[in-house]
Amino acid sequence: MAGPGPIPADELRAALAPTAAWLAGEADRPTRAVLGAAVKTSARWLAQQVPGRSVEVRVPPFVAVQCVPGPRHTRGTPPNVVETDPATWLRLVTGALTWAEAVGAGRVSASGNRADLSELLPLSPLRGDTAARSRPPES
């Protein structure tokens, strides 16, 4: 059975749009379905753009994807793991938070020599989006 097709950039933007006010601290947390769609779509978009199996990106409870070319992990815990919460992930992919800020604040756990996603975030269709770069309050 074939997996889902590629995620277009417009679909990525549409999935993230309902979370923008929340991420900016201007609205209540979106429903689980809305939040899950934004997290899953953005993580899967990253995996399709940077295919590979050397890094596992985890955003519990919504998604775990493998990406980044390099040595493939086959069993057990992969050697390169990135894990964060949904709000931090969405701020990273939209550019509202930098990789260095998130890691420095302990909001991202990144283990392994390939687990630095700073060159991949924010996601390319969202770079330069000034609305996404508003500075949200810490949550």
C-alpha cells in the first residue's frame, strides 16, 4: 500500500494557520485535532523535504518521523533523536523561535551528532513570513 502523496506548501500553510493566534499568545490553545494536524503536517513536510532515516523527530503525542540522510537506524532507540512539545515545534517550524533559543532554554532535547536541525528550521515555505515571527510568550 502506498503512503500519502507529497504535502504541498499550501497545505502546510493551511494546517498551521489555525494555530498562529495561539502561538502569538492572542488566543486559547486550539483543539487537539487542529493542533495535531499542524504538528503532523509540518513534521511530515520536513521528512519529505529531507528524506532519510538517520534522525528521528518526535513531537509527542502527535508524531514521530525519520529524516536526514545518513546511517540508517534499524532497531531500538535511534542514535540521533530530536524531541520537543507541540508549541515549541510549531514555533520552530514557523520561525517564531530559533533552534539555538529552543535548545538553550531546554525546550528541545537533541541527542546525536546529526540531531541539529538549525539549518532546516524554519521550514522553507514559512521563511520570511513576518506574521510567523511574532515573539510569543513562553508557555
